Amino acid sequence: MLALRLARGAHPLVQLRRLLVTAAAAGTGFLLLCTLGYAMAHPDASARSVLRLAWCVAPMAATVYFAVAVARSDPGTRPRPGLSAIGLGPVRLMAVSAVTTALSTTLGSMLALLFFLHLRGDLTGMPFDGAAAEFLAADRPLPLPGALTLLALVPLAASVTSALVLRPRGEKQARMSSTSTTVGASTTAGASTTAGRSATAGTSPKAGTTPTAGASAKAGTAPTAAASPTADTTPIPGTDSTSTPPGASADSPASTTPHDFPAEPLDPQRPTVPQPAPGGLPWSVAVLAAGLAVETYASRSGPAHGLALPGRFADGPAGVLAGWTLTAMGLALAGPAITYLCGWLLQAVRPGALRLLSGRVLQEEARRIGQPLGVVCAVASGAYATATLYAGARPSFGPLSTLGALLVTGCTVATLVTAAVEAKHARAETTAALLRLGAPATMLRSAALLRAGALVAVFVPLTWAVAELAAMPLTG
């Protein structure tokens, strides 16, 4: 019920994103149902039916990826201070976000089922009723359990993935660290108080004697300070009881808080530590090189058993498909590190205010924007390699192949746009602070254009080079 209320009262832009998720889920569900219809119409071609079902994995993965990005950028399910007091903690908000994602994708699956039944002719009232009755085996009864199982794949995968991505990380460790810090501080305070009392009792003068100034000077402290039991437990102004001990490092568990859900608002006097550079660039390069090597070996190993690709493509070896997949994965994994490198290059060689601001923002947003950008480049590389491979005899795309290509391309581009909007909202406070300090708005717009230009100047040639290398073994 709470998820429905949040969905109804959301911003129009948020509603538009959810409608796009619903449309993507409807397209993917329709592809899955068409695979079921093909299997019913061709009961003897079980291998081709399984292959068509396997080709639906790419649109389904793109839809789930987009749904998770929309769930992450939803401001209605973002943790805020004070919500835990009314029962809306991080875990509850994570569950609400997963339910909202499940509702959006389930609505899309139901629309796909209605459209599928109209094309089969099982439902009437639309101009296109029965338009694909022969292809979808309208003369055979529709297996309802199989259809519902296929339609439940996208909502189940999207909701589970959203819950895993948005789960509160490190909350239990932070609570345990806070408890251990408090216990450690109490123990230290008790020990120092006991030591002070023991020292006072041990150095107290005997009856009838008076301590001299020299004895006090040798002791190094005043007698009243040693006798005070609260001298070691008085807190220093500006600190709290759970602050980091003097001997502990800044990276110890007791001094860290969960990054996803901070326990308290950020203090301008204590800025957060900058994030380190994204790792994984050597692994992504290794995966990319492995994909090119597998593709080259498969193309030169002689005739092999081919896969009947949808959309009337020519049959190709399975190793070529595996090589293309590894190449795309390597390019997608390299996105955050390359984005961070772009920010570093912008700041190189005595940067001014504009280049410094652009480079720092790119480095800060490398993980948020780099991964969707890498996925878009991987999809563009695959499309360019396919167009280069079939430049002489371009295959005729069918409606289902066109729908699948549009789903993959549209979901990846929409995910990149959603990540860019999320990054803009994340740095809204920084932008407002710069404007209050007197920074001109034209400089901020110029910095945004400089960041976009740097990313285009790096990723477009990289995508073209990877696509050419991927298509070279088959065209040569």
C-alpha cells in the first residue's frame, strides 16, 4: 500500500521513468511470448525454439538493468534522517523500492499478454486482432502456466536485483563499531579514573606533613588535578564520546559510517574522503583481449557448426558469438576506469578553474556514469561490427529482431540518461554552494560541456577501434 501511495504521488519525471520501465518490460514479455508461440507452431524444431529463447536474454538483461537504474534514482525511496523513527528504515525503503519495481514490470508483462492474445485472435475489439494467428499457433490452446512463467521472469529478476543493489551495506558493522567504540571509551575512562585515584592514594602525604612545592614540581602535575576523578573523563569541546581515539587510524571500522546511508548529515567542517580510483581496468583489458583472441581463433579454425541467428542472419560459429560477448563485457567493465582517466587528463598540465572543476567532477562521478557509458559503448560497438560485417549483403530484419534491437539500445541509452540526471541531483548542493560563492552560471555550463566533450573524444574512437577489431577476423 505504501508503494502504491509513493508511486501515485511521485514527480512527473519519476512517473515517466516508471512508464519507460513498463514499456520495456512489455516489449521483453512480448518477445518471450512470441518465442512460446513459435515453439507451439513448430513442435519439431525444439533447438531453434531454445535458441530464440536464449536470444531473449539480452533484451531481458537490458530491461532489468534499466529498472534497477530507475529504482536507484527514485527520490521517494531514498533514506532521509528521521524516517527510521516512523518505521521507514533503510531495509523498509529497500523493500518499498523492490515492490515498486515489481509493480511497474508486472504492469508491462500484463500489457504484453493482452497484446499477444489480440494478435492470436483470442481477444477481440482491436483492429489487429488475429494478425499473427498462423505464426503464434492460434489453432493450439495457449499453455497458461508456461505463459505466466515467462511473464514472471522480468518482474522477478528486476525486483530481486533492485533489492540486492539497494540493500543497506555495512549497517550492522557500523552499529557494532559504534557499540565497541562506546564500550572502549567507557573502559578507558574507567581505567584512567581508577589510575588517578590510585596515584592520589599512593602519593598522599602522611598525617602531620605538608607537601612542598618541590614535590609537586617533581610530580609534574598539581595535586588537585591528580585527585580529581573526572579529569580524564571530561570531554573536549567539539568532540563526542564516539570520536576516533588518538591512536586509531582514520580508516579503522570505528571511524567509518555506511556510504550509502549516512547516519547523520554531512558536516562542512569534516568533508568526506575522496573516493579512490576505480579498479578493474587490467581485468577489463584482459577480458577484451580474450574476446578478440577467441573470435580470431574461431574464425580461422575452419568450418564449424553454426548458429541460426534470428533476423535472417547468416549462420556463424558459436566461438564468434562468444568472442563478441567477451569483447562487449570488457568494454563495459572498462567504463568507470576510463571515465576516471578522462577526469585526470582534464586536470593535467597546470589546469585552470574550469578544467579543474570538470576533472574533479568526472573523477567523483566515474562509478556512477562510467558503467552505463561503458555498456552503451559495448552496444554501439556490437551494432557497428554487425553493420560492417554485413555491409555487402545486409540482412533483412524481421519485426521481432527489430524490437529486440530497439529494446537493448533504448534501455542502455535510457540508463545512461538516468545516471546523468542522478549525478546532477547528487551534486546539487555543490552547485548551489559555487553559485553562492560567486561562480558564474556560464562557467558551470561550460564545465558540463567540457566533461561531455572529453567523454566523447575518448569513448567514440575507443568504440570504433574495438568494433573494427571485432569485425576484422570475419571480414578479412
